[in-house]
Amino acid sequence: MKTQPLIRIVYASRATPECMANLSENIEQILASAIGNNRPKGITGLLIAHRGWFLQALEGPTDEVHQLFKHICADRRHRDATVLGECAIQIREFGLWSMCARQLSPTDALILGELDRRPTFEPANFPERAVMRLLRTVAGVHKLSLTQQQGLASA
Ligand code: FAD
């Protein structure tokens, strides 16, 4: 069987007020589903939540990523999913994790650097490269805790 090419989709979406009311628990539930579902499909990625927004990168075989993204878009915990970029990839950026999630804390403000200097945070209008820079930076800084989180959640 021919191996499917790998792609990456990066999108931003708005968490609903109901989701925001219990964000930590919702993230835990999303993560638990994601780790179980993504691994057998060869999907890897990173999800961050910040100021009412979700930002997620999904990497993996083309059909699997498209199917998962469609499924995620139907989730009532968020809305207005906007694709910021979709491209073929040779190498995974977030290959360590079938999915990891992090709610950015005020102490992560430094991480946001250039991106977050503006008063409003509207990632749906950010260029993909800016969001990728943010996701890469979060992944780099929190590599250890993200890896532990996945290890614990999948134990
Ligand atoms: P079930 O868990 O049976 O849920 C059925 C439907 O109900 C889901 O489609 C969802 O829309 C909704 N739902 C589930 N739980 C709740 C809740 N607590 N409150 C409101 N609605 C709910 N899943 C993955 O497998 N991989 C991912 O990478 C991934 N990333 C996600 C990123 C975001 C930002 C969000 C919001 C969700 C993500 N999910 C992901 C979760 C995904 O949308 C599904 O809930 C999950 O895959 C379980 O699907 P299921 O068909 O087994 O549905």
C-alpha cells in the first residue's frame, strides 16, 4: 500500500463560553480523547488555549488529518475554526506527541513576545508563520512537561 503524504493543518478557533467556564476540565477531556484517537492514525500535534482561543497544529497522513479536522470542527466546545495554513511536510514539528495541550498562563506571557504585544489577541488574523512560531516556542519551552503530560495521560 502506498504511504500517504504528510500534511500539517494549523487553525484557530474560539472556545465557547460554556467551554471557557470549565476550561481546564475541557482541555483534559480533549487531551484524553486526542491521545487515544490520534496515535493509531499517526497524527501528532499541539493544542494551546489562550484568551478564549484554541490554536492547534495537526500533522499526519493527509486523509487522516482531514477527517480528524472535520470531526474537531463539529465539536460544540468551540466555533469559528479558521484554517491559518495547510501544507505538505517532510518532517513533523510536533512528532513527540500524539497530542499535547497547554493553557497559557500569565507567566507564559514572555513566550508570546512579539505576538502578544497588541492589546487584543486575534489569532484568526495571524499569518501561519506567526502561529507556528508561537507553537514551536511553547513546545520548546514546555517540552519536558508536555512529554510528561502525555505520558501520564496515556498511562
Ligand atoms: P464523543 O466524545 O462521544 O462526543 C460526541 C460529540 O460531542 C463530539 O463530536 C463533540 O462535539 C461533543 N462533545 C464531547 N464532549 C463534549 C463536552 N464535554 N462538551 C460539549 N461537547 C462535547 N479529538 C481527537 O481525537 N484528536 C484531537 O487532536 C482533538 N483535538 C481537539 C481540539 C479542540 C480545540 C477541540 C474542541 C476538540 C478536539 N478533539 C480532538 C475532540 C473531538 O472533537 C472529539 O470530542 C473527540 O475526538 C471524541 O470524539 P467522539 O466521536 O468519540 O465523540
